[in-house]
Amino acid sequence: MAYWLFKSEPFKFSFQMLKDRGEAGEQWDGVRNYQARNNMRAMAIGDKGFFYHSNEGLEVVGICEVCALAHHDSTTDDPRWECVDIRAVADMPKPVTLKDVKANPKLADMSLVTSMRLSVQPVKEDEWLEVCRMGGMDV
């Protein structure tokens, strides 16, 4: 299993909105960055991800999982752009703020710290476990 982080501005698409979609989930569309698209192409069904509220909140608020492999992004006619579908798994018991991530030396190399603008990021297993610990999530 691989781990990821999905960033979204909560006023555009929040974790609550993803939860409201239920088991069907939602396509993670609108991504127009090649590195983020390539990250989605590398995903497998069942991979887990952090749902991160960007700009407003700046915190990991939930856990999601990939429920459909990379496919054409229906929000564009351009065949270069693909996306996966994700669904909500669980709320983070205690949201983990960007400030707390940056203050943790174990997370100094995390993409959230080093590649802040990337909307779909890989997360290493040790980073996953540390953020889950910080958020009070049993894994």
C-alpha cells in the first residue's frame, strides 16, 4: 500500500463534502500539474491518503482511500489530464496543522513541507504513521 496527501480548499471541496458522497466517492478532478497527475497514475485501489484543507484551515482533517484508478478527468477534453476517485474513510480525531507538521523534526522531509504547492503528494510510511499519531488516529 502507498500513502498520499490530497489538498483542497475547503470552500471549494471539503472533507465533509467527500463524506457526503458516501461509498461512491468523488473524482479528484481539476488537477493541472504533471507531477500531481503522475502521482495519481501511480495509485492503486485501497491506497490511503490524508485529506488536507489548504488556504483555509491548513490542516489534515481526514483519511481517504483510492476507490478508482486513474482515468480521464471529465472536467476537460484534454486527454493529458487524468484523475483517480477517492472516498472518505475517517475523520482525523484531532486535525494536524501545517504548523505542527513543520515543528516536528520527523516530518522535515515530508512533501507537505518541501513541496507545499503540489496538490497531490506522496507520503512515506513513517510520515503517515507520525501524522496519524499526532492526530490521535490508531493505525
